[in-house]
Amino acid sequence: MATINTLNQIRSSLENHLGKTILLSADKGRKQIVTKKGVLEKVYPSIFVVRLDNEPSGFLRVSYSYSDLLTSTVKLKVYKKNNLSIT
């Protein structure tokens, strides 16, 4: 079971990437993986918010919990200038 310290470490790691462009891959179940590009907008005590770029579905923002990152339901890759860097 994840401890509060582990989730706090994930949150503080995300706080270092606020405002950066990220590539988000989310497992929606039944072998459906959604990949989106956006900007890490806000970090809250229980969730983080990503503002999506040019999204035709109409969703401007998505939010996920830190436990989604811990369980690999959601994976993030941070863009550093022109290249992707895995975090």
C-alpha cells in the first residue's frame, strides 16, 4: 500500500514540472489507451490538472490523482525543449 510520503514525493516531483508541456498516456480499460499532449497546469493536494492542446473532443482540461501515476494507470513524459524526457 502506498504511503502518504510516496504520494507526496510524486506531487513534489510534478510541482517541479508546472507549466511544462507533457505527453500523457492514460489506460481507460479494455485495452484502450488514450494519448494526449498538454501543459501541466495545477497541482493540488490530491490531484493534478493538465490543460490539453487542440482537443477535438471538447475537453479543455483533465485531472488525475497521484495514485494513478503510482499504479501506472497514467504515464507522463515531459518535453524538454525539443526532446521528450521520461519522468
